[in-house]
Amino acid sequence: MKEDYYEILGLSKDASAAEIKKAYRKKALKYHPDKNPGDTEAEDMFKKSAEAYEVLGNQEKRAKYDRFGHQAFDGGGFGGGGGMNMDDIFSQFGDIFGGGFGGGGFSGFGGFGGGQRRAKGSNLRIRVSLNLEEIANGCEKKIKVKRKIQASGTTYKTCSTCNGTGQVTRVTNTILGRMQTASPCTTCGGSGQMIDKKPEGADAQGLIIQEETVSIKIPAGVEDGMQLKVSGKGNDAPGNGIPGDLLVAIEEKAHPSLQREGDNLHYDLYISYSEAALGTSREIDAVTGKVRIKIEEGVQSGKILRLRGKGISSINGYGKGDLLVHVNVWTPKTLSREQKEFFERMADDENFQPNPEKNDKSFFEKVKDMFS
């Protein structure tokens, strides 16, 4: 079971953004591989801290984590930090290390102390439409994606501007003295490499567009608007760079008879006066297929029947929601002479007079129970 992100950083769940950043910087400086050479435990803690900060340091991701836990980042991640490598960490959180160890920064692993940084390719974004059955049970989608990949035969050489470091250092005279600053090289984009040779048809970075089929695992319980991340399936970066990611936005298709509310589903069942008085059984739609339910005689309009476990699987791993069947007694709009005479005769019959029992809840009480 994965460790809690707040516990990794030694924080409470009401920690502020500033406290989260401070706690991560403290952990990163303590467990940085340059300070702990050959210590695999320290490297593991360094990665865990970075993964925790990637989620908790982002307001949107933190809200999803607080609500769904680690399940919110399964099956490709929703932008979670699972499986982060050193290049990911240094490329995303370089500002955290600035000024560490006397202002010199770190070297190694991509280099905030003058070492070469590996450029990362751009991300791709697609939208995947899912029906309610696919959302309820989880599924795997194979999607064709056009992404940029490095063209065969492309070769690179060391950037002449930055000499392969990926950074350009400038010294400025100020009233406080000489100040040195470093910024990504604009010639190579921070990769430290330039195109040497490229085949015909490749772009200025030595990349070509190729269609690829990507398999995407959709976890059960996703919601409309959620976003999954498939690492490394975005555009390639030039040279020895890191491929970007494929960001998958979830779109939920409307179901013809079921309405979703979180993990629960709602179904409107209409029955006749006769069925309400005599009782009946009906077959209704559910995400698992057809379900037959029994309607007791004398059922009242507005009655809610709860079918436990027939809803949507929780993305947080807490079982399944319920299917709530709302019973509606249909009042006929037109009556024959014979039917009118029948109801006229029954108008004063005590069995046709409203007589709610104490345990018959009002409409507002039913709504309150439904949402609690």
C-alpha cells in the first residue's frame, strides 16, 4: 500500500501551500543523491518526496487526492507522480533547489549546478468518450495518436553556444557586486545538442509525425472532466531528451435511462394505478445488465427502492454505489365513461382516501435521506 503523501512530507492535511513547499525543499536537500552517493534508501525517499510534492503542490491535484486518495492517480495517473525518474524531478522542480548548499545548486542528474539538462518533449491532449457501462466497470481503450518521434538517421552535435551544458551563464555588475545568473540556452532549448544531420521530411528538430496505437487503461469510477496521464506517449524531444506525456480527458456519455450522482445511479420507474394497487414486477436497466425488481401492492408514488451495489465502482476503492429506483404512479390523462363512473363510485370509498401512516415519509424527507 502506498504511503500517505502528507506523512511523507511530515505535514498535516490542513498545511498551507508555503508549508508544503518548505517541507519538500527540506526533504529534497536531506535526501538528494549528490549528498547521499550510493544510498538507495535516500534516493527512494528523494523520489517519494518529489512525487508527494507534485500532487500536494498543485491545488487541483491536491483536491483530487484529498477526495479520492491514491486511487485518483491509478491507471495512468490523472497527472499523479507515480514512477517519477530523476529527469522528471529536476525538470519540474528546479526552482525548489535554487540556492541550496550555499547558492551553488547541485550537479549530477541533469544539473542545476551547470550540468546538462535533458529537454522534455511537448505533451499531447486527447478526449475519450465513455459510456456508463465502461465507467462503471473500467475498461481498456486503444487510441490512435499522431505524435512526433525522432526520425531514423538523425544525428546531433554538441551545441556551440553552451558547449553542451544546456545553460548560458551571464555575469552582471550591480551595486551589490558581480552577480552570476544561469538560464536555458536559447540555441538548443536547454538540451545541449544541435542538429547535425537529418533525413528529408524531418522538421528542424529532426522529428517526424507518426501514427501510433496507444493502449489506455481506464479505472472504474472516473468522472466527466477527469484527466489521465500516459507517461512517455507525447511528442519526443530532440536528441536524448525525455518524451512528453499523453493527457487523456474523460468525457461521459449520457445514458438513455440512468442518471449518475457520484457513485450512485437513479432510475425513474413509471407504473399504472392498477400496478400500484395490486403490485407487480418490472425489469429495469442497470450498468450490469437487466435487473428484475418487485413492486409491493399499495406502493405510493415517490417511493425510492434502493438496490445496493448496483451503482458505480468507487474510484477510491470503497466498493460500489447503489441504484435508486424512483417509483412514479402514472395518472391517466383521459378516461372512458366506464372508467370515470368507476372512480366516481370510489371517490368516497375509505380505501381511496389519502391516509399516510407515520412511517410514510414526506417528499422532502425522502430527498434528505437520499443525499445523506
